[in-house]
Amino acid sequence: MLTDITIGQYFPGASLLHRLDPRTKIILLFLFIIDIFVFDTPLSYGLLSLFTVSLIYFSQVPMRMMIKSIKPLWWILLFTFLINLCSVSGEAFAHIWIFALTWEGLRQAVFICLRLILLILLSSLLTFTTSPLALTDALENLMGPFKRLGMPAHELAMMMTIALRFVPTLIEETDKIMKAQKSRGSDFSSGSLLHRVKSLIPILVPLFISAFRRADELAMAMEARCYRGGVGRTQMKALRITTIDYVAYGASLLFACTLVGLKVIGI
Amino acid sequence: MKYTSLTTRSLTIIAMLGALSAVLMLFEVPLPFAPAYMRVDFADLPALFAGFFLGPVSGTLVIIIKLLIKLIIKGTETAFVGEFMNLMCSVAFLLPASLIYKYFHTKEGAILGLCTATAAASVFAVFGNLYIALPMYVSLYGISMDLILQMAAAVNPLVHDMTSFLLFCILPFNLLKYTLISAFTYLLYKRTDTALRRLLDTGKQIETIK
């Protein structure tokens, strides 16, 4: 039940997108999300879709993996599509039972679904081409300026790294504890809601204790290796902005300007 | 605010509880009287635990770590709206509880804190849904508010309009959710606290309860 969860969706590779600095990718992702919400004409959406598809091509991530990332939202998409199709008033082109299907409804349905798909594809592109550790490093770096305001950027990144490392371990441990309890005759999946909720306590207690024990051992190991916080700490793989990052920023800004231009002209 | 660094041990504890919180997020229990998208999960439990054990700031960090891990593992389905609401509600729950417990470091203080927090977070969830989450979902998915109300009315006959939706659907859901989490935290804290203090042999680095 819990064993089929993979941590992160990183797809190793050496494509253009893989080689971009993770900070660049995060910043540009936000730029594109803003683009998607601000420019809502058919032409801009066509351009944005074209852009996304070409990014997927450049990333060398197989198309079936991208489609897999939309899969969990398949029902929401279908539902949103149907609701919009049937509920928007306008000139009807077909009648099914009591619903009138309108051109305006069809237009809006396609529109909303395209928007959701673009949002998902772009954010999955980030996680497909960037390892969780690179993302954490980038977050630490991007939060750097807020350190003065009391934001514990380094500590947060260190905790993220530790947490990411231990999520699979804790999942495995939960599974083990559940099996141990089951083999002693406890039952988690039947009975009333109260019963099911109550049966979680014998799982949670050992889980918390073991999480604390691991934390204690890890702290000991870190201090034995002279960990003393983020000041003066260096990285083995330091983040570096290279030419492709400048090219990416330039291209994205140009793209955004084109969209602004189209909006001004009113197409 | 002064930049203070955490001790290594509280850092690893917060990280581990953040990971645990992300794991617990995967166990979800649907409730009978609310629409299917509202589910109870126990991800707030480790955060509250950290809030009691280490203090309010640590609890907030656990919540932030949980959400960042969620974003990295699952991505966002709601363009950060869901995550934002989750953050606000969790903090609204955590802060009253851990602050009251910090100043009334007794059993009564813990119970008082948990009750206040349950009420505060439920009320906050109602207003958050009314002014932030629902309008944003409406514009994101293009579904009208009436339709959300109709869906809710289909599972819960008491729902007629916005006010009754908030009062009979969102409020009881959150009250139940946070009452459950409070009860769990109380039971769990009572059972693990002594063992943990012995395990960690604390007193100096970590502030624990009497």
C-alpha cells in the first residue's frame, strides 16, 4: 500500500533543461505561471502550449512520463471540462437530455483544461529535470536575501535535505510497524470510523519514538563530524549561473514581451 | 528579529518530524457528511508535537518542511492555493496551542491550548474558505459557486446557501478534524513524553515539559 511511492520524479539526463541552474528553473517557472494567468487569449495560449511542448522536447523526458504526471488529475480535468461545457450559457449547438451544449461553454471548457494541463506540465518539467537536492540547494540560495529578516535559510535547506532522505525510511518503518501490529491481530481497515482512528495510536507511538531516536543519532553523527551551522560552509557542487542560464532568461523575457505586445495590440 | 541558529539536535528533530508529517499526509480518511475533496489527515500531528516539545517556531518549521516536500514529491494541483490554505490553517492551529502551552506548562495548559486552537483553527478555516480558497478555486476551475453548493447539498441535506454551507459543512468538518488531531496529540504526548525524555537525556539543550 505504501511501498509504491517514489520520492521525487527526477529523471536523470544531460539535456539542456537538466543543465540549467535550478534557481533559473524555479524563477522561470514562476514567470510562466504568471504568464498563464495574465494572458488569456487563444493566440497566447497557442503560443504557450507550443512553448511547453518544445520545452518537453528539449528536456528529453519521455512523453509517457509527462502524461503519467497528468494522470492523477484526469478525473478533475474531465469533470471540469463537462461542467464548463454544460453550465455556460450561450448559443447552443447540441442538446443532450436537459443540458444544452454551447460554443461558449466548449471554448471555456477547452480553455480551463488547457490552463490546468499547462500548469501541471510546467511544474512537472521542473521536478523531472531537477533532483530534489538541487531544488533544496536552489531554495536555500533564493532565500539567502531573507536571512537578514531572520529567515533560517541554511537550517531550512538542511532540514529539507534530511527530511527528503528520511521520508522513504519512515514509510518503510510505518509499513513494518503496521505489519507487526497486523500479525498480532490488530485490524486497521474495518469497523467504525472511531475504531479505525483509534487503531492508529499503536502505530503512531512507535513511529514517533523511532523518529526521535533517528534524529538523536543523526545529530550525534553530525556533531561528531563538526557540523556547526551554515556560516562558512562550502558546497561540493556549488550552483553557478552559466551562459545557457542567460540564454534561458533572455528567451523567456522575449517570450513574455511578445505576449505583452499581443495583449497591447489586442489579439 | 534576530538571526539565531538552532542546535543540531533540534534541527534533526524538526527535520525528522517534517518527514513524518509528509508520510502521515498520505494516510487520508474521508468523512461521511462532507464533499469528497475534504479529507482528514494527520499531517498536523508532528507539527503540534514539535510545537509542544520544542516551541512554536519549530512547529511552524515542521509545517513548512511538510509542504515543501509535498510540492517536490507531488507537485501542485491547485497552483499553490491548496498549499497556501493548508499553511495558514495549520499555523492557525499550531500557534495558539503551542503558545498557551509555553506559558502554562501543565496538563491543564495543554488541554486549554488544544481547545483554544481547535476553535481558532476552525473559525479561521471558515473565513479562509469564504474569502481565499473558494473564490480562487472558482476562478481556477471555472466552476460556479452554485455548483459547489449543489454538490455539497447532495451529500448533506442541511446545505441550502453559502452560510449554511459554511456552518454545516466546513465548520463541523474542521471542528472534527482538529478535535481528532488534538485528542491524538494529547494521547500521544502523554505516552511518548517520558520515553523521549529518557531517550534524549535532555534538560540542557531541549526544553521539555515537567
